[in-house]
Amino acid sequence: MSKGNRPAIGVLVYFTLACAIGGYFTFAAVQGDYGIFSRAEIEAETRELRTRLEEIEARVARMENLTRRLSDEYLDLDLLDQQARDVLGLLRADELVIR
């Protein structure tokens, strides 16, 4: 009688172990460090960082343009006038200030 029970227990242990290992790998594939959820988080963060990069690049391009327009090689008098008014609070003689 013990010969008949022994293979059944071995098969049961084998399938239990196989299910446990399969469950572990399934869990790791979904929620592990390199799982589906982590990948979705990384992709969302990548999109956010790319958007921020584009915004920063636009600001840098604007600042480079303003810097070039106030450089020695190229002087934009309108921009210089605007900067003098903003920074120094200067006015022309023919202007009125309304507060």
C-alpha cells in the first residue's frame, strides 16, 4: 500500500513546487523591479521629463536669443530700450506715467 501512495505524494509535491515557482515568476513579472508596473511608471516619468526638457530647451533658446540681441556684434535697440526701462525705471521725456 505504501508503494501506491508514494507516487501520488511525489506528483503532488512536484505540482505544488511548480505552481509556487510559476506564481513567484508571475508576481515578479508584474510587480517586480523590472515588471510591467515598473515599466509603466518609468515610461510615464520619461514622458514627463521629456516635456520638462522641451520647456527648458525653449527657455534656453529664448535666453540665447536675448543674449545675442544684446551682444557687441548685434545690438537690438528696442530690446536695449525695454531692458533699460524695466531694470532702471527710465522714461523718455515725452512719456507720461499713469499710476
